[in-house]
Amino acid sequence: MTRRVAAVDCGTNSLRLLVADVDLVRAELTDVARRMEIVRLGQGVDQTGRLAPEALARTAGVLRDYADVIEATAARSVRMVATSATRDASNTIEFTRQVKEILGIAPEVLTGSDEAMLSFTGASAELAVTHGGPFLVVDIGGGSTEFVLGEAGERAVHAISVDIGCVRMTERHLHGDAAACVRRRPYPPCPGLRGRSA
């Protein structure tokens, strides 16, 4: 018996869609559609504590595209989760309203612990068959990073989520054309980098 489902994962940097057929007897997924777009929902959240209007607009545009895919593939159920930027923002209600209008469901805003557990499950689910454990899963996101230790196929033993992610760190520490500074040798001081230069 199979069931077609859709999952939307809204992170600080990217927005992902997976539509899959789930074999309930074998507990197997078969991809029907898979998409990933960089929307940078967390733009400025670290500094302002709010989801920026332009970030909300970018995310809404991609969600509309995903809604079309979900409809075209006839997914019978949809789940959406949101992570660090949505956790941290004071205007999450505005984002939730927008998602409900587009997808017809409210996003589930994950705690850092929930995000860590889901990351571990997704990363280690198939490893139990081919590898021993334990496993350390490190999920580097846009707004947070999760470290999770456990045995594949079992509940994680230790998990921590820290507010260190690529969007958060880029906005805090890289200004101007910092990449051009890093490409120069022998690495003179870069005016766009805060802190130590290489």
C-alpha cells in the first residue's frame, strides 16, 4: 500500500520540497519530485529579530511554485516544518498566515531539539543496515547547527542545537567583497572582515 505525501522544509537559507510515494508496508520512499531553492528567509533576522518583507516575498514566490507541484502530483497529505529563522523571528505569525494562504496548512516551527532529532533520523536511517555506530550527525544550517550522537535506527543519545549557521555568521562577520580578499595572496588584511584576517 503506497501513499503520496509532500514535505516542505523551510530553513533560514533554503526552502526544500519532497513529494514521495511512501510504501507503508516496507517503510520505503520513492521520490516523485524534489526541489530546493535558496530564499534566505533569515535575511537580517539575527540583527533585527524580524523576517524581512523581501525575504517573506521570496519565500512566498517559491511556496506558490511548490503548491503547484504538490497539486500536479496529487499528494494526499502535506507537512511543512520551519527552523531557526522562524523560531527566532518576532513576526512568525505573519509568516504562518502567508503559508496558510498558499499551502492551506500552518508550518510546524521546530524547536532546536526537534530539528536535531529529525536531522539525525534523516541522516542515519539507512546506515543501520550497512554500518555500525554510533554516529555523530552535524547539520549546518543557515541559522543554527545541530550536533546529534546516537545509533542509527534508534533515538539519539545526545543532541544540541547552537545559533551558528552560514547566514548568521556571514551577516555578522563578512561585509563587502570578503571573498575577493580571501582569493588574494599572501592574504593582506581585508577591510570587509571583522576580527582576525587570514
